[in-house]
Amino acid sequence: MLSTAMIHDQWQRYLQTRSAGDDGAAMGIAYVPELAAVRFEGSNARSFLQGYLTCDTARLEQATLLAAAVCNLKGRVVLNGWCVAENDENVLLVLHTSLVDRLAGFLKPYLMFSRNTALVDLRSTVLLLAGLDLPEASGGLAIDARRRLFPFAALADAQALWEGHPHLPGGAWLAALSRDGVPLVSATVSETFLPQMLNLHTLGAVDFEKGCYLGQEVVARAQHRGQVKRRLTRLLWHGPAAPEPGAEVTDAAGKAQGVVLQSAADGADSGVLLAVLRQEAPEALRQGETDLRTVP
């Protein structure tokens, strides 16, 4: 059995042979080991996924990534990410690497009864690079106006892209997600939040016109009511370390106000994060010894 880190090990060895170059650029290419790809193969892959993804798989194209999520029966987000049609049959899904095994386990009973659909783990064979603020001519798969993803099965192709562009510093691409209010669910916070608590409905990940999918009734009811009690909030942090996903956010009196979803460092002791907070949470907050303040 191949190690799930095989292509990543090869990439790390390649990086060790390269000079630092222009690492630290404001735009360029990033290596994003936090992301992974899986493939749904088979003639019924799209119709199968229509019953589990919050997006409409009839809208899948071969050049543009479509935001998507998978919910449980209670409408809580198991994972989110982006999907794209590889061809007329297969669908590629990009998600946080910590959730690949959970996705496989979550869908296993449903895949057993599906017709001609298989889930393939690509962690050992596909390397993902990400672009920030690159020109459209750079290629890849567009997420939005700022972000592109580049899945590579051939290491030489990844190397060619890497050598032709400036390089982002470690964590910069994921930090940009937080600055722009784009959430990425990891294993620690999986099955915790409704899509609306993560603003996924405003990012095009939830199609309210499509047919039923797992958790759809709860998600639709929350949308019909027009408000949820918790909301995704951008915060700046300053302290000894970046708060971890799942960490509790409190006010000055120690009262729980929410949970960290994701965070990234801008410097040695500061950065940006996304947290799901109570609607009435104050601007000044804390996570352990770290000071937090909401972004205006």
C-alpha cells in the first residue's frame, strides 16, 4: 500500500534542492499540504453527489471550481471545499486533508448501495499547489477572482509551475482565506456548524433550488427563518501562538462567546483568524492568553 504522503515526500525533497528565491511575495504560488483531493469515479458520480453535496452538481464545469459542503442529517457541515468536473463522469473534490478519512467513512454506507460510483483517495498521487492574485493566463482551476488551485499527478509539472512564479510564504494562502472570510472546515470542527454559520450560503456553496440532499431540511429551515444565533467573524489575534481550530473564545469576564474555526500567523506573535461567535459577542475577546479583536 502506498503511503498517503508519497508525492508530498518527493515534493519536500525537491524543495530542499531549491534556493529560497522570492519566498515572501504578496502574490504567487503556495504549497498547501493542508489541502487534499479525492475523486468520485463512475457514470453515476454526479447523480450520487447530488444527494450529498450542498451545491448543484448539474452546474459542475471542467475549468472552474464550485464551492460545496457535505452535511450530516442534522445539517451540520461535515466538510467543505471545492469540486470540479474532470470529465463527463469523474468529479474531483478538494477538502482539508484531515477530513479525507472521515469523508470515506461517512459516505461508505451510501456508496455501498450506489450504482457505479467509487471514492478514490488521491493524497499519495496528487499534489496541490495554490495561487493567489495570479493572472488568468496562469491556468489552474479558479475558485474566485483571487484564488486558483493546481492539482498535479506529475511532479515535473508541479516543478515547472513552481519555477515560473514567485512563491508565497508558508501559510500565506490559507491566511488570505481568513482575511477574505472564506472558511475551511478541518477535523477538529467537523459536524459543529450549520452552513449559514460559516457564511457558505453567501459564498455559493449552498443551492436552495436543487433537490434534496443530506441535511437539506435543517439547512432550508435555518434559511427560511433568516437568522442563526452564531456567525462567522474575522478577528485579529496577538499573543504567544496562533489559536488552534476548536479553541474556545471568551470575553474579558471568561464567558464563552464562540469557537475558533481557522487561524494563521502574519508575524511572530500576531495574525488573523475566523471564529464562529455569538451574535452579541463584544469586539474585544480572548483565547487563552491571546488577545482577539474583531475586524471592522
